Amino acid sequence: MNFFRGVMGGQAAGPQPTGAETIQKLCDRVASSTLLEDRRDAVRALKSLSKKYRMEVGTQAMDHLINILQTDRSDSEILGYALDTMYNIICNDEEEEQDESEDETAQKQADDLGAKFTEAFIQDPEHITLLLTMLEEFDFHVRWPAVKLLTALLRNQCVQLQSIILVSPMGVSRLMDLLADSREVIRNDGLLLLQQLTKGNAAIQKIVAFENAFERLLDIITEEGSSDGGIVVEDCLLLLRNLLKNNSSNQNFFKEGSFIQRMRPWFEVGDDNSGWSAQKVTNLHLMLQLVRVMVSPVNSPGATASCQRSMYQCGLLQQLCTILMATGVPADILTETINTVSEVIRGSQINQDYFASVNAPSNPPRPAIVVLLMSMVNERQPFVLRCAVLYCFQCFLYKNQKGQGEIVATLLPSTIDANSISAGQLLCGGLFSADSLSNWCASVALAHALQDNLTQKEQLLRVQLATSLGKPPVSLLQQCTNILSQGDKISRRVSKGSKVQTRVGLLMLLCTWINNCPIAVTHFLHNQENVPFLTAQISENLGEDERLVQGLCALLLGICIYYNDNSLENYTKEKLKQLIEKRIGKENFVEKLGFVTKHELYSRAAQKPQPVFPSPDQMLFDHEFTKLVKELEGVITKAVHKSSEDEKKEEEVKKTLEQHDNIVTQYKELIREQDSKIQELKEQVSSLTTQTEQMQATMTQQQSQIQQHKDQYNILKLKLGKENSSQASNTLGDSAHVNGVQTEEATQLREETEELRSQHALLQTQLGEKDAIIDSLRSERSQPTDGDTASSDNAELLKELELLRSQVQSQAAEIGQLKSDNADLLRRAESESTGASSSSDFSSDATETAELESRLAAQTSEVERLKEEVQGLTGGREQLEQQTASATSSAAILKAEMAKLEAELLESKKEQDDLLMLLADQDQKIQSLRKKLKDLGETVDDEDELDTRDQTDEDDEDED
């Protein structure tokens, strides 16, 4: 212990050992000490030296510390010391104050040292598994250092450690358990650990998400106060961003789990927006980023649309618009909110319609779009805010033809309201402002109002502008080209870089406007100054800054060629190509056209829709315009290189194709007409078939009626023939009397005759019925009655019941006798087993005897049950006499029971025989044991032997 006092306590006399020597001695003590206290003190000493002598401790003590973790698992104190020591040598945090000139070098050395020790530690994956098992320890002094050590290892070697943890059984689950720890220190450091673990690893991100991470993190955020919370909320939000960003599976799981609805309360900002703390700004900024992750344009369109719909339905979009229009919101939060709203409404018609209906809380109320555009064209607003407003306007118009029409309508003469400021007025003001950034933003915004919308491109040609008093108004298209051609005036007004930015914005607007719109191309070419200006710009040899303008001019001229309908005689496709060949040259034209895509800022703008620029002077390209350039560059190059013959051939092919299309269209229309006629004919056939069936049914009915009438007629005819014959005979007998009978009397006689005949037939029928009844009564008298049959059946059943009862009673008596015999045999077996208890062979006999007892008990209970059933049958005799069917079924049951009793009786007799055989075997064993005792010189009582023999003889007699 004196050694440790020298290390930990005061100074000892004599020369002091160096740090390396002290560490070596401590390592030897850790390796060689048998007492746990000595090893614990040595490890504690190493911990105290690990920060100052990081290299020495890491080099000499690493293996010993790992061995401590493996062997001394029962002592939490030494485990905590070892983990803290390893954390000190692996962690790269330098706590000592250093000179500023040495900071960078020292930090680099510390990073290299930490990476070196981390690599040495993770060479064996079992070491990481060992640390993961340490996390299962609840002791604070073990679990917390283990969490910190794993975090430091992940910072130094993230990819390697992620692969080890990923294949470790329950590795991620153990780390997720840290979020449920009641000690906030461990829980908060667990958040930092999971942040490092989930960086850039989609597999681990999925596992963490399906370990209920979203539920736990959102609960922690709510408990900590949401946006008003502290650093813990920030850590939770960073972890959520790691889990969701660029991970479509986790995004879908987050949406399907209804977690988007739980984000809405984060943005409930009160009326008093003063006093925003730095932490609150950070938290809200991260919350807005999480919303953007779910609706990012890089996500799949289906997933983005689903999330946008959920955000509208749960009120999240409405809450964001409230923050957008609130006062006192910090500039960076307002900017990020605008970007978030932009992506929530991008491409979603219902969200875009809602955003168009939002009004700012002003007097009078103004649309939110107008208020945002006022900020965009205001040069005093921050640059990032103006970019955010432009992005919001672009997203509002993205795939929104309704919104495009509303914006263009504010520029048309019939809809202009002089008493209010409209979006169109703001865009025109920015388009012709002295601020080049406003020119560019307004040009791009107006271009998005025309994107892929031919109707609005044609409508915008109607816009007229009043340039000055006393001069006629000019069209918006002409004014844009006038500004382009007046380069000298612009150069005098603004700087060279700003002039380029303005001209690039106007050229992008014009290219988008006349693209795929022949009418707009015709309007543009109608101005005689436009084509000479473009050819002059392209043919000049300008500097690097002007090359982009040359490329865009070449693109604009190429669009005029490609979408030219040859309506202007002076500027047909062929004449424009000849002009290019003479003034510029085809190869030079194509080369200048290629300047656009080769510009360094072109590729940056093509990456994502959001306009993000480090400075205003680099704001040159729009994302949608880059897609347009990529689409048109190839077709314009081909159009310029085509000869007139190729053009004619193409025209002929187009005409032929159009003719074929017309023929096909005509055939389609003819087929449609024939189909409609066929359908009508089918309907007519169906109706005629129905009518035919109805007529056939009617005809069949009429035929049956005609047949009935014929039958009636034949009957009447026969009757009339009989009457005539009777009248003839009467006439022969007494002709004078017949002549005196009148026709009415003959008819009355006929009616009376028919009535008498019918009465006679009725009496005959009744007589037949009476005879049938008499015959049935006679047959019944000749047979025995049902009552006699039932009584005889009942008597027979009673006899059978009495017989069964006697049989059951006799069997019960036999079973009782068998029970008594078995009891005697059991008593005899017990007495014999007691007399020979000195031998171990009787243990099995006792077991068999117990089994016999249990079987006899079961038989006894069965007999009792049978007796009860017999008594029940005896008591129900009168009931059986009344219900014959029930008695028959009971008799069958009794027969079955009797058969069962007979089987049980046979089984009992068999068991009795087995028991007798067992007793005989026991007798033989007893005799053999007695003989062995006699051979060994032991005295055996002969009376017991005689008694045993007598008892055996008596049993044999009983058996006989």
C-alpha cells in the first residue's frame, strides 16, 4: 500500500520515478495482484494518470484494462475505473489550455492518438461485444462510462464500429434501452451515442426506427418542453433527422405511424414573440428541417404527396403559415419557415390553393403572396430571405396552372385594380428596377408563371406597358427586348457584373416565354431590331463574363428557328439559318451555345430546385431553366445543321404524317359513328325481341282460349244433337202435343235436366266417400289397436328392465366379493412385506400393491356409480311406462353398461389372477430369503414359516 500512497498521496523521500516507470509498475501490479483491492487501487491510479500520460497509459495498460473488464465483472467499482481510463486515452477532447499557435497541432496529434488506440481496441470484435454487455449493468458507475466510451469509439472509427454493432446479437436493442433509463445523464449521453451510431448507415437507421425510436424521442421532446426545451430537445431532433433523411423506409414508417400529427404542437407560437432564446431558435430551426425532410423534392413523388396531404389535414401547414405572417419572428426562423412552406405546397394542388387564400394581418388584408413578393423586390431585405421568397413563389406555381393563370391575370388590362397592389405589378416593378437582383428574381418568377403553359404565354402577349408620357404603350415582350438591346444605358447605370445578371434574367424569361409557342416567336421576330441584336451579340468576341450572355442569345435565336412557323417572310427557318451561316458560322454558333452548359454555376443550379447561392453575384441560373437548356441544346444543334433539302424532306414527312394522322382520325371518327350505330341497332333488336316474345305469349294465350271455345262448342253441339233426337222421338209419338210445346218450355226442361244430373253426380261422389270410410273402419276392427300394441310393448320392456336389473345386482355382488378378496390379499401382502422388510426386493412389490389399491378404489367408485344408475332406473319405471320411446333408449344404454360391467369383471378377475401370481412369487422370494438366512447362520422362526404356509394354503382353498 505504500507504493499507492506514493502514487496517489504525498511525495516520498529520494528520487521520484518517471511517469512511464510509475505506469509500468501499476500495470505489473494490475497483472500480478491476487487481491481485488490491490488491483482496484492500481486501476484507480492509472485513471488519475491517463489524461496527463495518455500515450504511456494507452500503450502499456490497454491489454490489462481489457482483462479487468473480462475477469472482474463482479466488482462495479474497478469496472468503472477501467472504463474511465480507457475513455481518457481514446477520447480526443483536450481539456488543458494551450497556446493558440499550438492548438491546431495538438488537436491533430490528439486525433491521431485517439484513432490509433481505437483501431487497436476494435481489432477484436469481442471487445465491442464486451462493452455492449456492460450496458446491461444498472450500476451508474459502470453504465455511464460504458456509454461514453462507445460514443468516443464511434467518433473515431464510425464505419468499422457500426459494422460490428450491426452483426452483434441484440446490439442495437441494448443501445435503445438507454433512452428508457430514468437517470437523465445516461439517457442524454445515450442520445449522443445513437446520433453517432446512425450517421450514414441505413440498416442501423431502420433497426433503430423499428425499436420504437420515434415514439420515445417524441415523448422526450414533449417532456422537455418542445421548442422551449434545452439541449436535450436539440439532441433528439438531430437523432430524428439522422433517422429520416434520405431513408424512404423510415419516412414511410413515420408517416404511417401518425407521427406527422405530433409535429403540429411544435409550431404553436404565442402572440408574444419577444425574447427568443438562442436554444429556442436552434430547436425550431431543426423542427422545420424535419418537416422539410419529409417533403423534400428528392423524395419519391408519391411519398412526398402523401406527406403533404397529411400535413394539410392535421393543420401543420396552417400553423406554418401563421408563423409566416406573425410579427417578431427572427429572420433566420422566418427564412427557414418560408422554405418549409415552399416544399409543403410544391406540386400539391390543395396545399397551393390554401396558400393562395392566406392573407396577411394588415389593414386592409393583403394576400400572403403579395406580401412575400414585396420582400423579394425590396433590395433592403436580406439576401437569403429574398431567395427564400423566390423559392416559395416557384413552388406555388409548380404544376399549378390555376395559380399561373391568376398571376398572369393580374397583368392583363381588364383585371388591373388601380387601388391595390397586385402580384403582377410587383413583378413588373422588379423586372424594370434599378436593382439587378430584383431584375433577376422578377424575371425568374415571371418565367415560372409561364412554365409549360401555352395559354398563359399567349395571354402575356396582351400585356401593354406605358413607358413615358406622350408615347404609345409597348408590349411587355418588346420592353424586355428593348432593355436587352440598350446595353450601353444599363452599363452606365449599374456595374458590369450586375448588368450580366440583369441580362441573364431577361434572356431566361424570353427563352421560357417563346419556347414551344410559335405565336410568341412570331411576335418576337416581328420586331426588326431583335434578330440583328442577337446575331451581333453572338458574333462578337467578348470576355469571360459576356460568354454566358452570348450562349443565351444563341439559345434564344435557336428557339426562334426551331419553333418558327414561317409566317414571316423575312424570318423563315431557312433565312435565319442562312443568316447564322453568313454572320456567325454554324460551328461558332454551336460553340457559343455550349457556353451555357459549360458554365460553373450551371451544374450547381441543376442539382436541386431551391435557389441557394453564397453571394448575389453568383445568382445566375434557375433550376427549371437548366432542364429547359438540356432539352433544347441537342434539337437546336440538329436544326441549325440541317440543310434546306433536309428541311423540305422533314416538312414532307411531317405533312405525310399529318395526313396519315388526319386519315387515322377520320377512320377513328367513322369507327366511333359505326360503333354508335351498332349500339343503337343492338338496342332496337333487343326491344324488338322483347316485343316478339310478348306477342308470342299473347298468341299462345289466345290459342288456348280458342281451343277452350272449340271444346265448349263441341260439347254444346253434342248436347244439341241428343236433344234433337229426343225431340224427334217425341214428335213421332205425339206430334200434336209437340207442336203445342213452346221453345221456352223446352229450354227450361233442359236446364232442369242438367241440374238433376249434377246433383246425381254429387250424390255418387258422397256415397263413394262414405263407402271408403266404412271400409277403413272395418279394416281397423280386424287389426289390434295401437293401445294394445303399446301396452304389450311396455310389458315386454318392463320384463327386459327387470332382467337387466337382476343381472346388474348379481354383477355388483360379484364385484363386492372380488373387492373383499382383493382386500384380504392386500392385507396378506402387507404382512408378508413387513416380515421381510430387511430385503430391498420388496420395494417394487409395495409399489405394485399401491397400484392395485388405486385400481380397486376406481372399481369401487364405478360399482357405486352403477348402483346409483340402477336405482335411478328403478325409480323411473312409471315414467318409462308413459314414454315408450325413452324406455327403449334407456334399455339400450343399460345393455351397454352391462357389457361394460362384464368387461370390467373380466378385467378384475384377470387382475386378481395377476395378484395371486404376485403373491406366489413373493412366497418363493420369502422362502429363498429364509434359506439364505439359514445358510448364513441366522435363526429363523419356524412358526412364522408354518403360519405363512398355512395362510398360503387357505388362500388356495379360497381361490378354489
